[in-house]
Amino acid sequence: MATARDTRARALPPDARRAAIVEAILPLVQEQGAALSTRQIAEAAGIAEGTIFRAFADKDALFDAVIEAAFDPADLIARLDAIPAESSLAEALIATVTALQERVQRLAGLLTAINPARHRIDAARTAERARVEIAAMARVIERHRAQLRVDPTRRADRAGLTFATTHPLFITDDPSSPEEIVDFVLDGLRGDSTETSC
């Protein structure tokens, strides 16, 4: 049976060690931000403090890696690909918007905790992530192409409206629900045709 000391001493390849540290501390970074101490990082990752700086040049480099990992769209893609094929268009869009909202809220919380101005954001990688996310949304919507007036990729791109209706910088205490956003995306800003003027 492995002891705590055995686990702490277990050797890992550099990339695997960096990934393990990032995964271990991501929840703490979201809670405490850059104020996280090296001791807390080491305890969360089950390593000695010196191991942190054998894996990363400094704390800024570590937080760069945390941001990069948090923005990885793999979990979002898996969630979108798991939406049942038999879902109606509205159901599929609600599930998509819900996943996007939760991702935006989680990332906004991370960026609030860590000052992104101090960290390197790769514009090319950001653009590629956006392309992959839009492609995943388009796959969900493609099943309902017959009901659409526009190409599924264009429809998916419009799901960016979710950002404007859920990002903490742009909302009040009453953010739009997934159902409200989907109603807007499907039908636009429509008025009640039965409404009469006063």
C-alpha cells in the first residue's frame, strides 16, 4: 500500500507533472486567485514546494497554465456532443445555452480571481478554441437543418449572444435564462401580434 510519502515522491514526466499540478489547484485558484501561496499549491497537489518551481519557472507561469487549462473547450465539446439526437431544436438549444452559460460564468469567476492583464493570452489559440466551440454547436444544430433559415454554423455563431446575456460585466441581478435566450435566437425580438395600441 502506497503511503503519502510514496505518492509525493512519485516521479512524473514534466508535462504530466505540470498538468497534475494545474488540475489539483484550479478549484483553489477560482476561490482565492493569485493570493494562493506556494504552500497551499504544494498541499493541494501533494508535492513539495520545490517541485512547483521545477515544473514552472514562477507563479505567473503556473497561473498562465491554469488559465490555459480552464479555457480548454474539451469538457464543453463533450457535453454538447452528448446532447441526445432525439431532442427537439428548442431542447437542443436550451442544453447548448445552459452549457455555454455555465462555462462563461466559471471562466468569468476565474478571470476575476486572477488579473488576466498579468498573464499571457495566446490570441491564435483563443481563436482556434472559438472555432472548435462553434463547430460543436453547429453539429448540435445541424440535426435540425430543415427548420432553419440560415446555415447551422451561422446559427451557432449567434449563440455568442449568450455571452452578452450572462457575463457578469453585462448583466444585472436578473440574467436571461437559457429558455429566454433560445426564444430570442429562434424567433428574434418579436411582438405580440394580438396586442393593440392604447
